[in-house]
Amino acid sequence: MVHAEQWAEIIKLSNPMFDEVKAYMWVGMSRKRLEEKNMPLHEEVKEFAMEIAKHADYKLIDEHEPSRVVLLMKEDFEGRVMRFS
């Protein structure tokens, strides 16, 4: 979770409707390569997402702490199907 400004530039160039900032999860075969301590905390993911959002002119719209995922969008809209909570 480095170079938030550079990630923001990529997001601005591609102009997606939304962007999910997700953590590595210690599951499956990755458990043979990495350790559980390599999995960032939700608060760390959220802080990084907020830094990206600040530079990309997006907002934190939703988050799901157990999955360690944060949803960024320029604007939320009525009828959005994907909801974490």
C-alpha cells in the first residue's frame, strides 16, 4: 500500500464508475507463500483508500470490514446494486 498519488492518477486516467481497494487475504494456496501477518488490517486499507480518494476526487461510499474492502466512487447513486453492508 504505497504510492497512493500514483494509483489516483491511474484511476483518473481510466475514469471508472467505482474502485475497490482490497486487502490481501490469507486464504488458499497463498498460505504457503505468505504469513497471516502479511494481511493488512481493515483500518490500514481504509486509510490507504482515503489517501487515493483524496488525490482522485473520489469518496468513500461503502466498506466491509470482515472482507477488508473499501468502495470508492465519485458519487453514489440510487439503485446501486453492490452494497457491502
